[in-house]
Amino acid sequence: MNEEMRKEQSKLTTETSTDKKSSADKPLSEKTTEDFAHYFQTTYQPPNINKARKRYREDIEVHYDFSIPEDMKSIGADKKFLIRTFGCQMNEHDSETMAGILMQMGYEATTEEKEADIIIMNTCAIRENAENRVFGEIGHLKALKVENPNLIIAVAGCMSQQETVVNRILEKHQQVDLIFGTHNIHRLPQLIQEAMFSKAQVVEVWSQEGDIYENLPKARHGKIKAWVNIMYGCDKFCTYCIVPMTRGKERSRRPEDIIQEVRHLAAQGYQEITLLGQNVNSYGKDFEDIDYLFGDLLKDMNKIDIPRVRFMTPHPRDFDDRAIEALAQGGNLLDHIHLPVQSGSSEILRRMNRKYTREEYLDLVRKIKAAIPNVTLTTDIIVGFPNETDEQFEETMSLVEEVGYESAYTFIYSPREGTPAAAMEDNVPMEVKKERLYRLNELVNKQSAESMQEFEGKVIKVLVEGESKRDPNVLAGYTEKSKVVNFKGPKSIIGQIVDVKITKAKTWSLDGEIVTKITEVNEDAKIFT
Ligand code: SAM
Ligand code: SF4
């Protein structure tokens, strides 16, 4: 949806033709967002999952002209904000954008709920338990709202893009003042202003994906590692997944904008960037004017003076030779690839609409290993997809061994309303699904522990991120293959890449001793040798 369409569609004022009497009689599960319309005298643009499923052919506009309207620049003076983020890196990065906008409006960050004048819950819809946690938190915020009626409570992110969630909030959680979605974060100033001065709940969720907004401010978390969005949305429509409905169609940022952002991060001293996309390696497939794909972007990233470049999350089907060839060049492109497989059974993969078979996935793995001999592979796996048989689950177990993943995010399938899989019959009892998850985790843990053993006695490069959470006298950092290393050293090396000799391998982390010599020159300057 572009700005013009938005202007036409928004500001749906209330007292529509909704039949209040019949609407009030309906149970919550049967109510539509139209039934709620009569509560509003303000912006009321609810989500629509059918619209979100469609893919439109309109051109995506790239906007470079974001600015905070003059009268909203000091709306947050002497006020504080708190953003609670659930879910993936994409959400983490969206929260950095929201924080950047709020800071330009004069707000200051706080971690104390009681101090906050605005609390934003940036939510995740990927599994039911993520949603339950958010509803728990929303319920808990009710007491704060009673104590401080001026507090603004906002719900943003993927959950807001779902009609049933919005209806549930409108019906049961009157303490929520504002609901906005993933496509209109740039409208935060106007929406906050409206929530402040309106007596009704403000709802603005665009179901049709938005344009690309380039110059949104970002309050990045830390000065060492940074997320960089390279594309938005997903067109894969895996049958279990809600993301194509909550994040809209695939759309890539222009290469020059990404390169400029990464150069700027390098100039600021960032040591590592992660290129982000729901489907990061389908980057560029939507360009009609240039032949520039993910592999080309990787090659350009390799020319930038930033020590480490990662990416999340590639889809096996889009992993083309151009990307493999670029990664094989090494340089700042790390040899750790997270390659979600989801299942080891071709039949389950077919029903998941993953668009590859077990054999095709294994061929890809062989190709990657041949081009990047030292590569580390990790993955995502779903167990207990509807009607998954014992044999099909065993195929997943054998694939995990064959590939030799060093770690994996493993999940029990969670039905998501509005997805094709949610309508599938499922004959697998929860007990069986839990047992499968347990066995899979045992295998993954074993492989992880084995991969850690290989580092004992070796000297490896560690990006020092800060103090260990368990012991402030110990520093913690990450290797190129994303292994956590704990070791003793001066705090002055936080943010640097140093050599560490590994003394002990554990299942999930490594202990080590710093090898890089640090010559103390004076209070302010340290020399590394
Ligand atoms: N786009 C990435 C891909 O295709 O691999 C993954 C993005 S998704 C946000 C992260 C992971 O959540 C998926 O790889 C999948 O394993 C898991 N997931 C998604 N929907 C799920 C569902 N309904 N139940 C359980 N796990 C799910
Ligand atoms: Fe979801 Fe599949 Fe898209 Fe990944 S590729 S975000 S699992 S629909």
C-alpha cells in the first residue's frame, strides 16, 4: 500500500453500518473486525488476513523523506519509553527503529516499567506460546495503567497483523491504547499523538505490504554488532507459517542504500553486521531494472572494511551458485551458514510446501561443503507436523546426523490460524511430539558437544562483546562460527577481535585464555600485538 492508498483507507470513522445488537450477541470467535468498528471515533484500520495473503503487482516505492513533524518533535520531552521485544532478529531490529523514532520525539529509554510513559510490546506470531506470553504481559500491564492512566500501552509487530488478535485485544484488553502493524512503523509519531489525545483505542494495521522507508532513525543496541535489513517479506508460503501474512510480499532494498548503511556502520567502528531477511537469499529477485542478486551483494559486502558479515535466514531453494561462489571467497564472509531444513522427509517437506526434497537439500549441503570446506551448518527443525509418522521423523534424525549440524533450533509444530496446515487433520498425539522433540534435542546436543571438542587447544578469533552474564570478572565473546567463549581479560578489549586459546570445551560454550598481548601505554591507550 502506498501513502495515497493509505490516506484514502485510513480514518475510517465509526458509527458504520455495523448492526450493534447482532454483533453484541455473537461469541468472540465469530466477531469480525467490523463488529468492533462502533467502539471507535478515531483511526480504525484493522488487519485482514485474506488481503494479506494476496500478492499485488504494484511497484514498491522507496521513500527517502522521513522526518518527524515539527509539532511532534518535543512530544516526548521529559517522558520515557520501554520497548519489549518478542521473536526474531527482524523484530529486534524493528524495535531499534521504533526506539530511534521515539528518541527523535524527545523520549528517553528506560528499563523500568513504572517509569515509562509509553510501553510498546513488539510481538511475534510464529508459535502459539509466543502469543500466550504476550497476552500474559498485556494482562499484567493493566495494574500499571490503573496507577498511571496517562501511560500509553501499544501492541505492535506480527501479532497485530492478525484479525483474531486485534479483536481479542479490543474485546478484553481495554488498557491497550494503540495497535499498529509491521508495515507502518514510520507512522509512529502520528499514531502516538492520536493515542495521547483520543479517548478510544487507535488501530492502524495495513494488511497490504508497504513501501520501503529508507531513512528511519535507528537506536542500535550496542556499538559492536548491527542488524541490516536487506529485504522485507516472504513469498514462500510454507503451509505452517504465518509470516507471509504478517510481513507481506518480498521486497528488496536497493543495493546502494545497503552498501551505504554498511559503510557507515564500518566507519562508526562496528565489527560485525548481520544481513537480515525472512528469506534473505531471495534478495534481488524482485528487481526489474538490474541483475543483482544475493551473491552480488555478498561480494560487495566483502569489499567493505568491516571484519565480520553474517546473514539470516536463507532458504535452501534460493541458495544459488552465485551465493556459494561469493561465500567461497571468504574474507569477511563467515563460514557459518544457518540453513533451515524443517524436516528430513520429502513427503513432509512437500506438505510443508518447502519446494525441495530431502535429496535436493543434501545435494545443496554437499555443494556448499565442497566450496567452503570448513563450513559450519546449523538449522531449524519442526517436529510433529500433522500426521508425521515415526518413519518420517526417523528420516529427520538421520538427516541431522548426515549433515552434522553443530546446533539447531527445534520446535514442536504449532497450528497458526489462517495457514493451510492449521486446517489439516492431525493424528499425532502431543505426547508423541514431545518425545520426538526430546530425542531430536538429545542428538543435536551430542553433535554440538562433539563440535566444541575440536576447538580444545586451538587459538581462535573472538569478538569480545562484554562481561559474562554469570561472572562480571570474565569476558564473553563469539567465534566466527558463533560459539560463545568465556575468558579473563581487561575490559578495555570489549569491542575488539582478539586471539583466545581454548582450554576447555563444554556443550554450549568454550573456556579460554587470551593470547593477544595487550601493552598498556597509558590510561587511554592500549596497544595490541
Ligand atoms: N524464513 C526462514 C525459513 O524459511 O527457514 C525461517 C523464519 S521463521 C520466523 C523461523 C522458524 O520458525 C522456522 O524456520 C520454523 O522452523 C519455525 N516455525 C515457523 N512456523 C512455525 C509453526 N507454525 N510451528 C512451529 N515452528 C514454526
Ligand atoms: Fe515462513 Fe517459509 Fe517464509 Fe520461512 S520461508 S518465513 S518458514 S513461509
